[in-house]
Amino acid sequence: MGSGSLYVGIDGHKNFSLLCTMTKEGEIIEEKKVRNEEIEKIIEELGLDNPIVVIEPTTTTYPLIRRLRKKTEIKLAHPQKPKL
């Protein structure tokens, strides 16, 4: 799959997160609840060159954002105005 063809939305919580993988057109490919330690592995398994990760910046998600931005494009989402 080419770069930028999928978005990964992350709703981060203290011990787990909800992930939603979708196309640019808004078609949901997969939704799942995962432990926070598994997120990087799951994103790598998508096989994208530069996946786009959309995440709300919170004190809980900042460590994850720091780790993910080394390998992905990060888009920070306003909690009340998320848009693709």
C-alpha cells in the first residue's frame, strides 16, 4: 500500500488505546482496542512507508507521540474538531 493511503486514528488512554484504520475517503478498515505497548508494532504491520497517525495531544499520549513521530507522520487532532 502506498504512503498516505491509510490513516490511523488513536484514542489514547492510560493503559490501552482505541485504534481506527481508515482510508482517505473515510472507509473504516479496522477498529480495535489494544494495549499501549502494542501500538507501534500494529502500525508497522500495516506495511506503509509513512503512515499518517491522527491523535489527540494529551499528557497520556505525549510519550506515544514522541515515539511514533520517528517513523510516522503525526497529525494532532483538536478534541472537538477532528477532520481528515
